[in-house]
Amino acid sequence: MTLILGARARDHVVLMADGLSLLTNDSGVTVNSKTLQKLFRSEKHPFAIAHHGENRLGSLPVSKVIGDDDFQRELSKVWSDGLNQTTARVIRELDDSVAQRLKGSKNREKFGLWLAGLWPCTDIPEIVEIFWHQHTPNRVRVEIKTLGDLSIGGSGIKFIREYLQKPFDEKFSVKKIFSSPAEYNMAFLKTLYSEALKRQKAADENIFGGKAWMALITKDGVDLGAV
């Protein structure tokens, strides 16, 4: 249960993610945390990782897995080889633990990661989603998808999906993202997030929210902080 937003421009990427963590079991759904960080930066390279779906892998929070020094070192080894090699390494490092997690309960169905930033061998920034889902009780599939100039992920997508195709208003439009400066795209994502919150409240649902984080990724690195 998450809302992740991404804006890809000519020379930067902006990501935004909520902080709500829900615990689902046979008794129902309860709020586990409103301050869960789902967005992480590489300390050495201009890319960031966001996640949605499951918030734990094995016995560890996803934040401990992604932020682990060994995991970060593995990605640093292949970053210079480009996005495809980095994506493949992420799958190799996490596939077993994700599959075991999803198979462990009927209440666990999916886990997604976004890799976003500037990569060697590509002319423009890219956002890629790696998505694991439970195909059958004993089989988990992983898929890779390249995302567009405006990307929306997680359960909260249902509130603002329409803006992947049409303008939000006279100021904000998906067609303006690629050629706009970072300030425009940061404001656009904040506006979409606020609209999704408003629609979620009107629907009397609680599937994303809490403390939100935003990352600005440029050739100089990643600026990450709470919104």
C-alpha cells in the first residue's frame, strides 16, 4: 500500500514516495507505521531506489536490505556497465528473498522496486520498475518495465491514474515534464500527491500517506529529504 510518483526530464529525475506501512493478516488491516522510508539514494552514483508492496524481506525491513553496505557495493560494481546490468544485479541479489516472502502468506502478493536516475550508456535519465508478483501459490514471477516521463505506482495509483495521459490543469501536464526544470517537476509531483490524498479522503480509504520523501537526481548526485 503505497503511492510513488516519478518525473523524468532531460537532465534529471524526481521521485516522491509516501510513508504509510500497513499490516495485513487474517484479522484485517492495521497501520504499522506512518513514517516508513521507501525511497533511498546511492551514496556514490546518481540514482535512487524506491519500493512498494511488501515492506519486509525475510526478517528484515526492506530499508535494511536496500541500505545494506553489501547490497550497495554490488550495485556500485555494475553501475558503470549501465542500467540493464544494474537491473540484472538487483534481481540476482533479491529474487530468492522476495520469492520466499511472497510465498509465505496468502496476504502477500507483490513487491516492486523503481530504479531511477542517470546511467552510463543512456542519453537521458531513466526509470525502470522491477515487479515481483505471486503467479500461483508456489510460483513468483518477476517483470521489468521501463516507465515514462510521468510514472505513478503503488495502490494509490487508482486515484490519479488519469493524469498519466491528460493534463492536470493549465499549468501541469505530462507533456511538459521532459523539457521543464526540476522546480516545475517537483511542484507537479507535490500537486499530484495532494490531489491523490484529497481523493483518498473522499473515498474514505487509507492506503497511502504519512511522512513523504522526495529525491532530486541529477548528474551531481541525489538530493533526498522529507517533504
